[in-house]
Amino acid sequence: MSRDFHLPDLGEGIIEAQIIQVMVKEGEHIAEDQSLFEVETDKAAVEIPSPYEGKAEKVHVTDGQTVNVGDVMITFDGAGKSAPAKAEKSSSRTAAEGSAASAAGHGGVAVAEPPATSSAQKTTAAAAPAVRKFAREMGVNIDNIHGTGPGGRVTKADVQAAGGGGSGGGVVAAGAASSVVPASQPVAASAPAPTPALLRTVAGPPPGTPDTDKWGSIRRSPLAQIRKTIAKQMNISVSTIPHVTHIDEIDVTEMENMRKQYKEAYGGQRRVTAMAFIIHAVCRALKNYPIFNATLDLDAGETIYKEYINIGVAVDTERGLVVPNIRNADQMSVSMLAGKLGEIAASARESKFAIEDLRGGTFTLTNVGALGGTFSTPIINHPEVAILGLGKAQPKPWVHNGEIAIRTILPFSLSFDHRVADGAEAARFCGELKVYLSNPVTLLV
């Protein structure tokens, strides 16, 4: 008797997914727990295992197709071992892996192992599904690549290099994992210049299906689930929040000196990033200006002040922008914050975040300076009411103690919701940040 396998409930309110790869063929004998499909949701990329053993009578979906929870994915002919109880277990396992071993909220990539047997190319290399897919598109055997990522994990940069598009000479391959620059990267003036590291090699045409419009050739490429989510979030933010941006500069010379002294005190074995100091200062300032650690409920006519401070850190990953947050950041020392930022950076390199890491933020920081930017007008991460954008700290002439000297200057931008706060409050909040970061000893009191 034939039986249908439906897209299981992947949890966390997910109602649809996009098929990245169909991993089996019609007529193929499927083993129980064999991976059937690689799918991407707005939470993660996961591989869905088969709850049954039997022959694939009919595959109802194709690569790139968007499917809803409950849609028929594949029909089995009913032969072989039946494991209805296992179906629920396998579905639950898939959702759990998507939660615990993947990026969430705005995006990320699960680290799923290849199937035991499949019509798709078998791989045993440690790599995210998106990286394995990239290797297949490049025609590169990923099992022959020595991974340079954490724990020997293969990155897109490794695949690009193996395919003849290496990133020698400081040029980063298009879409390479090494181009991921987490917001936790130090903003110190001593940081290497981003050029020419930001230059990208041309690796063929952009993705999509060839087509034409009135003026010439085009390519149509379906939006990834993560990009759909980002688009919806940005639309909500811009269409509902009246943004105002306050821009200023901070002399962080003394902060940089303190960071160096900390590193020297530990023989170079421990370091504290500038971002750790900045987050510590932000937490202090939010205590005195709680309006920027709040949300607005227009329906109830209320401002909801959060008595906890969870600092979100915007991170650029292979799949898109994600904002993991540091819970109770106000209760951490600068060194503890540095440790948390290190964890975020490691997760960014692997495009791996747990769903809960991206929920519950109250205030967000984004570091365009890591990519060479000076000022920006960052978009508020709805439903928060403010976001701090950091530029590139660099030496410049500055009036210090009545004399012109070369100082390390950090540009920054505070975008805030004008419905809940006025420009004067934003200026005072930023003024307090300047006091803390220009004289970091105040953070130790």
C-alpha cells in the first residue's frame, strides 16, 4: 500500500520551507533514516530523514520549490520496513537539530551530516549543507578538501580555492566564509585595512534561471527563506518606526591603551575587543536612559520598559544578517563580554546559532567599521526602539588638552524611535557613552 510522507512540523511557528536539494530519485530504494531532502526555513537549513524503508514511488517536489508544512513530499510504495512511530521521532529530531545546531531568527546554516546513502553525491567532510551544495555546483569533491574552519570544517573559501578560484593575494572569493565579518570584530585603529580583502573574484553568472525583459537578458532567482524574513522585518521597521539618527565621534585612545595593557598583563594570551568595552558602556548608559531599552505597544497605549538588558550584535553570515544577543549583558564584566563575543564570532564562522540566541534582544549594535565604513544610518531591529552603529576607529588629528594631537577616533550613529524618545534624550545618551569610552576608568567604578 502506498503511503505519503508530508513535510513535518519543523517547530517554532515555521509554516513553509524551500527545497534546497532533493536527495533521492524515483524508483530508488530508501533506507530508514536516509536523508530525503535538504530544506531551508527562515530558521535553518536542515536535512529531513526518511521515517520509512521502501521504494520512492513518486517525488512530488523539486529543487527550489517552496512547500508548506503538511504538503506531500514523497510517496513510498509501502514495501519494506514500516516505522510509523519513527516518523514522529524523525520529524521531531529534524526540528530539534534545526533549533540546536543551526542559525535561527534571521538565519543560519545547520551543520548536518550527509546521508548514509543517497542518489546525491556522498560526502563525509565536515561542512554545512550550503557549503556542500556550493561544492557540488563548483564540481569539487569536498571530501578531498582540507578544511580550514573550526575543527577542520570545510568553508566556502576552501571550496573556492580548490575549484581554482582561490583567495590568494588577500582577495576573498565571492560568498566565501572568510568574508564573514562578525560585528564583534575589534574596531581598533590597529585593525588591518579592509582593502583589498573586500574585493571579490567573479565566479560566473549570478544564480537563477535565464530570462529576458524589455531591455535584455536577466536571471530570475527565488528569494531564500532567510532573505524573505529579513525583507519582512525591514519593511515592518521602516514602515512603522519614524527613524532619527544622532551622529557623533568618540576619542577612544585611552580605551585602546587599556585594551593593550590588559593583553600585555596576560602575556598576550588573553585579549579584550573594543566591542566588549562598548557593550559594557552601552549597558551602563541604558541603566540611566531606560527609554532606549524599551518597546512600544501602541494598541495598549504603553511603553514597556525592560528590566533586563540583552544586547544584540548584528552579524553578517553566508545566509544573511543575524542578530544573536548576549543575555543579561549588564551583569557581565568586560572580560566576560569579550568571551561571549568570541563565542558569537565562532558561531558566525560556522553560520551556526541556536534559535534562542536570536530572541529576546532589547538593544542592538552593528559594526560597519569592521568593513571599512565610517558612518551609517542603521535600521532599528523591530520591536526594539534603538540601534547603535559603529564606524571604523582610526587615527586622526584631534584637539586634546588644548593641543592638536593624533588620537584614535571612533565614529558612531544612534538610530532611535522618535515616537518614544526625543533628540535631547538621544544626545544625552550618546554623551554618556562618550564619557565612559573616552575615559574607560569610569567603567571600572
